[in-house]
Amino acid sequence: MENGPVVVDIEQLRRSCGACALHELCLPAGIDRNELERLDSAVRDKRTLDRGKLLFRQGDAFNALYVVRSGSLKTFVENADGEVQVLGFVLPGEILGVAALVNDRHPMTAEAMERSSICELPYTQLQQIVGELPALHRQLMRVISREVVADNSHLVMMGRQHAQERLAIFLQSLADRHARLSRDAGALTLSMSRYDIANYLGLVVETVSRLFSRMEAAGILAVNRKSVRILRPDLLAQLCGSHAAAARRGEAG
């Protein structure tokens, strides 16, 4: 009789934490049942965000980190004239809010690109727990460092002169992130608009549309609106040049 409830509890924890990508923070770290329960107690479901709804605004006070359980969000900054610069796209298993650790205010806005489920990790509680669980602390640092690597990769990509190379690197990065989620890396669903992709890449939307058509004509991609299938990953990698391999080495480190 005693073993039954324990099994149920563990499975419930795996559904609540593991399924929302907190497996990167806890489940592989080898922590025991009691430690897993403590982590789960610190996770508070934020809410489900419909497309276009904001998780936080630029300038909001920082009090939590957020993990995307499902869906996707974009981050952007807006200047006094209303001009928007897209900074990135956040997929399941990735953390939002890290940049606010600098001065306790979010320097960007996070907006759902589709119906998305978010888990909230109140930072004060999270600090207490990771201070007592070294394995969890190491995992958290790994995830945060991945965000830094992604930011650096974007800067390198923006330094590329050829628009085709920028788009190829963007698609390769999405494929790599899909693979990390155990998804089909060759089948991408672009929840972001062509305008957002163009803004992120520092291009005009007409150029992005033309590049998609060119890559499709070359047999590299099959494009059906927001669905993109990578038919020739070898040719896509060639278009990326040496950047993709360098980025993957950085993530592995």
C-alpha cells in the first residue's frame, strides 16, 4: 500500500515539471524525490497566453523567470518613436526573463506568437532552492548560459553580409532547437510572421520572401505558408558557412 502513492506522486511531478521543460533543470540531475517535490512547489503556473498577449512589458519589475511549456513567444524592444526591434523567438524548454537580472527590470517585451503555456518560477523561491541543491544550480546555469550563447550567435549572424546566409543560419538554428526538443528537425512550423523574421534578421520582408522562394527553387526547402520542410540539410549547412558548426560547438561547451 505504501509504494502505490509514491509512484503516483513521482509521475505527477514528472507531468507538472518534466513536461514543461524543467526536465533540463531537475530530472536529469539525479536529485531525489524530496528535492523534486521542493522544486515542484516553487513552480507556479503563470497562465495560458493567447496569441498577441504579453507575458511582461519592457520596463516591468522583475520577480520571476519563466519557462515556455508549449507554444512560442517573441521578444522585442520599442523606442520612444514606436519603432520595434525583434530580439528573439522563444520555444518550449527555453527561459524568459534572464536579461532582467541585470537591473531588476525587464529590458524587453515578451509576446505570445500563438497560444502558449507558461510556467512561472518566482526568483526568491528559486534562489533558496538552488542554493541548497548544487546539481539544480549547475543545470540552471547551463540553461542561462545557453541564452547568452544564443544572443552572441545572433550578433555574429547580423554581421554576415549576405542575406541568404542570415536566413539559412536562422533556419538551421530553429532546426537545432527542434532537435533538442526531440522534434523532427526537418519539419519547421514558423509561428513568427515573415515581417518578424525580416526584422530579426535586419532585412526587408520582400527580401525574406524572395529568399524563401529561391531556396525552394534550389530544392533546399519545401515551403507551404508557415510550414517549412528542410529537404537538403547538407545544402542548408553549406549556406550557413562556418557559423553553424561554431554555434553548435559553443552550445556543446
